[in-house]
Amino acid sequence: MIGRALLAWLLMMVIETIHGVLRNRFLVPVIGDVGSRQTGVLIGSVLILSIAVLLIGWIHPTSERALLAIGALWLTLTLAFEFGLGLALGRPWDAMLADYDLSRGGLLSIGMVVLALSPWIAARIRQSS
């Protein structure tokens, strides 16, 4: 189960990286950096939830606790990926943290909550259909 959860997370990061490149290329020039980041969180949340819904059966978590553990794993790995990549690309800490600060227009903290809960939400969606 953990191996499959890791593979699903890797797929999410590949898709989110492509999403980020496309957002920077096409959306930033139109609505600016902050607006594109805010829109990106919404689009990214839909992408993450979609992947989770598609793959949660394949991951095959055995309990609600397992669903929450997968979400915690995905959150931890994503934060490490986000900050590691940001530092590697030379982004200052203040700029990275601003993405999480609601008072500064950053919505990424909401996106991380969606990510952490996505296995649980996906299981509920799959259960109801």
C-alpha cells in the first residue's frame, strides 16, 4: 500500500510540476503572479483530487486510519518537495512562505489541506458511486 501511495504521489508531483510550468508560461502574463498562484491552487486541488479518486482503489488502503496516513505522507513529501525545489531554484524563504499566508493572498495552505485529505475524500467519492 505505501509503495503504491508513493507512486501516486510521484505522479501528482509530475502533473503539478507541468501545471506550474504551464501556469507560469500562460497565466502569469495575463493575471499576474499572485492571481496565477491563487488560480493555480484551485486548479492544483482539482488535479490532486482527480488523481486521488482515480488511484485510491489501486492504492487499496485498508482503513480510514490508512487513508489519513497516506494523506499525511503526501503532505510531508509535498512540503519537502516544495521547499527543497524552491531553495534549489533560489526562491527566498519569505516568498515561499507568502504562498501559505492567507493574509498575503497565499492560498497554498488551503491546497495542502486538500492534499492531506484527498485520500479520505477520494474514498468517500468512490464509495458513493
